[in-house]
Amino acid sequence: EFNSTPTVFSGPFVLQEWVRGDHWLHARNDRYWRGAPHLDGIMTLVVNGQAEMIEMLTQGEIDLGVDFDPQHLLEIEAYPQLDVFKFLSDEYDFLGFQMGDPENPQPRLNPDGTLNEQHGAHPILHDPLVRQAIVHGLDRTELVARARLGQGVLLHANVLPTVSWAYNTDLVPRAFDQNKAGDLLDQAGWSLNPQTGVRTRGGKPLKLRLYTNAGNEVRERMAVLVREQLSEIGIEIEVIRVDWYDFLDVLFGQTFDLVLVSWSNLGGDPSD
């Protein structure tokens, strides 16, 4: 109840009503320390996807729609009655590596903060040479251009450049370099099989499972591109798309090899 029916507010609006799955209404906070806002309130509607949101915008049923996927941009810009504002969000997409044993998921830390000796190690991704090879094997410029249709910028760390006091301007990212990636995999003992195009070590193929959530068109396109790019350096990627709640089970259950997801609403605190 502290979250769903709060009684204390510090912002310009207060929560007046919340009908789960339908809408919530924020009313003007006349006691706001900077002065009451000019709006009486804001009603936020839960809609069934971005297509419905666009239709409601064009029909004048809503005043504002936010967080559209890039593939809708040209459609929205074609409506003369709509004003389009583009800005960078405090969100980034990332490819996550499984460091522990996905067959026996264990917390990395014990409750007292010490390392959990039962955490185990991923049979492939525990090797930093393999992880570095994957980074060198990914053309992130192409990922932004084709998966996000150019609507995005490259990040070299998890701290946003707008957090200027914490952002490291001296970072030199690992460049897209397939030859370098191949050399690193050779050093790690993964030899390219010319018949299959897949690297092997000890008779086992270099194959990884990449999970992402179904229905997110940006991530689905990005996952396919990751699979295509890494195949060029001899890594076989199986893309697995599952619905959001099953995806969360996989993510927090640590049963994946690679995961494609995003981190949003970062704010100004660089600590995760």
C-alpha cells in the first residue's frame, strides 16, 4: 500500500487514482515547493501496443505518446497534425554475458558479501579471450543503423555521457575487428572447422544461446544481426525469443549464455 496508495508526495503532482491495467491519474500538488504546476492533472492510459497509441494520437484522443520504437518514426512524421520531438533517453541496450554455470545457477555472493565458492564458471564465457573476441566481432555501428534504424548512439560504458562527473572521456572502445576476434579465439583454443564454419575445441562446437524478449522488434532485429556477425568469426548463436515474464525467469534464474536487454531510467547516479 505504501507504493500503490501513497499519502506523501514531493513532486508537482500527486497520485489521485490508479486503475490497474487501464489508467492512472495524477492531480496538481498545490503544496509543491516550486509552486503549483499549470496543469490540473495528467491522466496516463495503458494501451495495447504502439499502433493503438498512434491511432489515438491521430484521432486526438490523447495529447502525448512517448517511447516509440524507431520503425514507427516515419509513420508518425507523416501526420501533419502531430509534432515530433526526438531526444536521447537515459536507456541503453546491452549484450549480457553469463559468467556462472548456467546448469547450476548460484548467487555470485553469499549473504555476508563474500564470494560464493559454489558459483561455478561458464564453460565458454568464463574465458576473457572469448568475451573480448565477441566484442571485437560485433559491428555496433551496424547494430544501431539496422536494428535501431539510426536512432541511437554508441556507448562505451554503462555510464551515460550526460553524467559528466562520472563519465570517463579517456575510454578507448574495442574496435570492430574480425581478424583480431579470430586471433583471440585461436589463442583460446577454438579452431575453425572449414566444413561447418563453426569453431570447435575438444570436439565441442562454439555454440551459445542468446535470449531476448519476443515482441520487441528492436531487440529481435538486433539479435539476428548479432547472430549473423558472430557467425563470421566462427561462433554459432541460437536466438531464443520468449515472452516477457518467461524472459525474466531466464534472466534472473541465470540460465542463459547471452542475453539482449536494456537498462532504463538510469537517472544521474552512475552506480548500478
